[in-house]
Amino acid sequence: MNAAARKLVNIRSVAFAAAAMLLALIAARADDRALISRWYSALPVADRTELSDLLADDVRIKLDDLGIVQSKQEFIASIDEWKGAVAGAAIRHRIEKSEGGVTTVVACYDFPNNDMLMQETFAVTDNRITASSQAAIAENCDGF
């Protein structure tokens, strides 16, 4: 094989490897988006089993406005109380960005008597949420 042919083979190999890495990254991002969608489907119905399945065993859930950090067990234990609070509510969300295993979401929690706009971040590893933080960004969802 002459030098020109070897160079072409090397370029093709590099291009193929880059394309494979890009496809893997796109697939991982799609998996994160699907996981986040599952989260927001489970929250309004307080689906304890689904929420538990989505969380890593060592997850830390930070509720900035309340100054609380919960473990998985503490979060799951609070689901009964959440179920009463979320009755009749709807939660709409949109992903603002997703990079490096961290997804930032803006979510409108539309309760029967009020609504609130939140910014939430999720760290995802191996298809499980390993960390989450939540902070209010507005007292209503105007403009969501």
C-alpha cells in the first residue's frame, strides 16, 4: 500500500472513530432526556416505585429554597406528603441544556391555587439520577 492510500485509510479510521463517539454522545443525551421525562411523568402522580427506580442509591436531592438535602430514603419517605400536595396539579418542563451528564430544566409546577417556576438540575450516571437540585426562579409561570 502506498503512502497516499495509507493516509486515506488513517483519515477514514479517524473519521469513523469520531462519528462513533458522536453517536454515543447523542445516544447518551437522548437517554438522559428520556430519564428526565420519566421523572416529570412520575412526579405529579407520586409514583414511588418509578421515582425510586430513577434514583441512584447514593443520590443527594437538594431543595435550595428549603435548605434541605435529602437522601434517596428520605425523598421516597416524603412521597406520601407530596402526593397530597400535588393532587390536582400539573407539571410542565423543558430542558434548557444538557452537557457532561448534567441536565438543566425549567419546570412550571401548576398547583390548583398557585403556580411556581423552578430551575432544576440533574446529574445522571449509568441511567440513574445521582444528584438533583431545585430552586424557585419565579412565583408564577407567566411566560413559561
